Amino acid sequence: MSQVHSPFVAVIDSDGAWADTCQREHNVPTADALVDVSARYAPAVLTADCIPIAIAASLPAGRTATAVVHAGRTGLIDGVIQNTLKALTDQHAAELEAWIGPAICGRCYEVPQTMVTDAVAALPGAASEVIASTTSWGTPSLDLPRASRAILEEYGVLVHEADECTLENSAWYSYRGENKHERNATIIYQRNIQ
């Protein structure tokens, strides 16, 4: 997908065709989440500080759905995670399980105080209570991984977290770090891909 820090979700239906209303260029959707209910593909997301989320869910008749989410600050605040969960439940998905990959942590993601205030006001529920943070050097920051986890758990999703900071750990690419142009790939697939 062409990731643009949006709340948009692209869906591949059970027949393997695009079921979304997202804009596409050369058959690539402009979106920040990708849901596959066909079991034909391996959804992937590229990140370098933003939150990569991989999701698996049970569908009727023993089938499985997979999804990936690119949850940067803007997309997270605008509802990309909630929109992805809705797209899955619209397909009758249940027993959702998510994996939050390496991302910049609240100790490192420094932002202006106005951005913290706006994020707290914009997010619903538990996410608004955990997104505000302070860097390890004492300035305002956002804790996007904690907010992502809070959103997922409010929807009853079982969450696993890598708990790896892309800025603190040089094994991961970081936009704010020295390697601004490289990206980490998060991929989810089913062993029975057709």
C-alpha cells in the first residue's frame, strides 16, 4: 500500500479482489491499513518509528483474516486502528490477536506540548490517558505504542508487544535516527496461502 499517515483501510475480499473505496494507483491502494480476508496474500507494512501492527482473526467456516496497520501519530489520532478493527468485524472476524512491532517509544518521541494536548483531547478512552509522556531528557512526548495497545485492548484484542524502541536500538531503522531512509517491514501471512 502507499502509506500516507491516514485513517484509510484497504480491504481484499474473500475472492481476492479489492473491496475498498480507497484511491489506487497501479493497483496499489493509498491507505495505512490493509485487511486480507482471502488468505491469498501476505499483507506488509513499512515503518521507521511509526507503529507497525499485525493482526490475525478468525472468520466463519474456519477461515482466517490477516491485517497490517501503519499507525503514525496522525493516523493513530485519526482512527486508523479503530477503522481496521471495524473492517475486520464487518467481515465477521472474531478472536482478534495483534502484534505491535518495534517503534519509537515515549522516552524518545519528543513533540511540542501543544501536540500532546491535542492528542489527549482527540483520542477516545484509555488511549487518551496513556499517550502523554515525557522523554528521558524531560521534555513532552507521545507514547504511541502504549496508546495503540490501549485502543486494541479496549476492543478486546489480545495484544503482544515487541517493546523495542527504534531510536534506542540500532538493530531497527529509525527516521529520527541516523538511517532516515530505510524502513522495517512487518509482514503477516498464513501458511496455507493459495
